Amino acid sequence: MSSPVSSPRTVSFYAIGGRSWRAIAVRAGGRGDVTDTHRLWEAKAGANVCSPVIHDGYLYWVRDKIAIAYCLDLKDGKIVFQHRLPEPPYASIVYGDGKLYVATRFGGTYVLAAKPEFEQLAHNQVEEGGRFNASPAIANGKLFLRSDQYLYCIGAAE
């Protein structure tokens, strides 16, 4: 199940997922059933496993079952783009250095521009293969990818 994300700018929580393939925005606060008072928007787009990421007022993720990359506007939940990738992920999308990183299970990592129009910047694949179920991690200017066999550190040598 995907994890919700929050934005301090809008004081809201955003969730995608479950078997209903929906995205929803809910204003923080309140008690009890706040469906009618706190739901900001709902969109017909979601994912079962992969969690979204927020960047510059947009919500990004890739749907794990059918490999569709989504960008939604946080203000109104409108789908800005939806674009099918060649391979589905199982891991969550990660943001770093103006880019979105999507690690697929068997088809490598796709690098997308973190902007409200779809642009694939790169597609990289390691030769050893294996299954990539873990979300990428970024630290100290390096990208870390973990397969079921190895941990990879990708970046400039120091």
C-alpha cells in the first residue's frame, strides 16, 4: 500500500492507492468523519504500491501495475500528464536535483524531469540485473539502488 505524503505549503495530505486507483487530497485537522468538510479533491488516478512525491506544487508517481507516470496539480487534482513507461515499477518514485527517479523491477531506472510536462531524460540499466523492489535513495550527491542481489552507488568518484 502506498504511503500518504503531506505539504506544509497547503497544510494537506495527499494519498493515492488502494484497489480503487484514486488520488485524494484532504485538508489537515478535524475530528471524526471529515469526508464532506476536509476533502479538497479526488482524481481517477492512483497506484497500489508506489508512493508519490511532491515537488513545486505537483504530485508525481508511477502506477505500479500499468507503468503510467502521473503528474497532478496539488491545487485542484487535475491530471497534468499521464505517460506510459515501458516497464512498471514496484518501488516509489524519488526526487533529487530537479529529477525524478523511477526504478523498475527488471527494466532499469528511468530519469524524468521534475516539471509539469513529461520529459524522459535518461534510461539506465545495470548489467548484473536482478529484481529491484526497493525505492532509490539519494545522499551526498549519489544515487543508491538496491536489487535482490546487490547495492549500487551511482555518482561521480570522489
